[in-house]
Amino acid sequence: MKKLIILLLFVMASPVFGQVQERFKKTEKDTNSQEQTENRENPSTNKPTPFAAQQEPKSDFWDNVIIGGGVSATFGSYTSLYLSPSVGYRLNDKWVVGGGYTYMYFRSNLYYAGGGNYVSGATYDNTIHGPNAFVNFFPFNGFYTGVQYEILNHDVPYYYGANNYEEENQWTSVLWLQAGISQKIGNNGYVQLGLKYNVLHDYDSPYGTAWFPVIGFMF
């Protein structure tokens, strides 16, 4: 009798357990369906969170700025001092543009005696200065070519005979074409050795000759 009662209770409870189990399955199914819907609406939440992207270092303007110039001096009966500080900007591995200022001082113990002759006597001096701009091109390692423009203020002597002259102050344009060898220094710098030629050279030129040596550096 006891066994019969237990069997009847089990049979009566089975539908109840089935409903509860079915309800839990339905609830789990609804939960999964809701999560899938949210994932479709917000695809970003379905992706793993990546590590913070490493930003590539940007090229700073000042990293490409180079400074330098040229300097030379001679002493004796003919004294000269040449200073030309410059600031440049490296556009890439082959091109550098920039500008600067040229200062020169000349003094000579020789004076013009006529007929193309110079003799010792009165001292003549001249101060030359003015801005410049340049472009240098490096087609391959160890060589450079370029162009430089200067506008220089200086005194021009006009001779009327032996040791007889007048000076006129003026501004004169100078256009150099240059080429030579170069040696790289660090990431952006270089040393230059070469020659430049003034295509505008004439009697009024602030330089005594159309050719001028190039000894310069930038770093």
C-alpha cells in the first residue's frame, strides 16, 4: 500500500517538474536570444578589446632643421674675413632649402697704379654684407650640386688714375651655381667641399673673381 501511494505521488508530480524544467529552458532560450539580438545591434561588443594601438612617432618640424654655414680668413698684405651662417630645412634625403646672411671684410695695402698694376701704398678696405637663399640637391651619396642667390651691400671703387678713385655704395645681386663633394654627419648634417661660379659676375661684383671655394657644414 505504501509503495502504491509513493508511485501515485511520483506520477502526479512528474507534470509539475516537466513544466518547471520547460520554463527554465524557455527562460535560458529567451536569454540567449536577447544576447544575440544585442550583439547584432552592437557589433562592437562582440569583438575582443584590443590592446592600445601604438602610435607611430610623427616627424617633428624641428628634427629636419639644420644650422651651419661657412667661414674662411686670410691675412697679410691682402686680408679677408668671410662668415656665412645659415639655417636649412631638409625636405627629404635629397633636397635641402634654406637661407642665411653673408658678411665679408677686405683690406688691402695695394692700390691701383693704372695699366693693370697694383703697388703698395694707401690702405683700401671694404665691408660686404647681405642675405642669401639656397637650394642644395644630393643626387647620390658623396656629391652635391646647388644654387645660391645673394643680394649684397658693398662699396664699388671707380678709378680715375693712379691711387685716384671714388667709392659708390650699392646693392649687387650674386647668383652662384655650385657643385662638389659632401660627407654626411649624423642624421641630417653634412660637410661640403666644392666650387661655385657667379653667373652675374662683372666689374661691380662684390667678389674679386667669378669663382669662389665652398667650405661649409650643416648639422
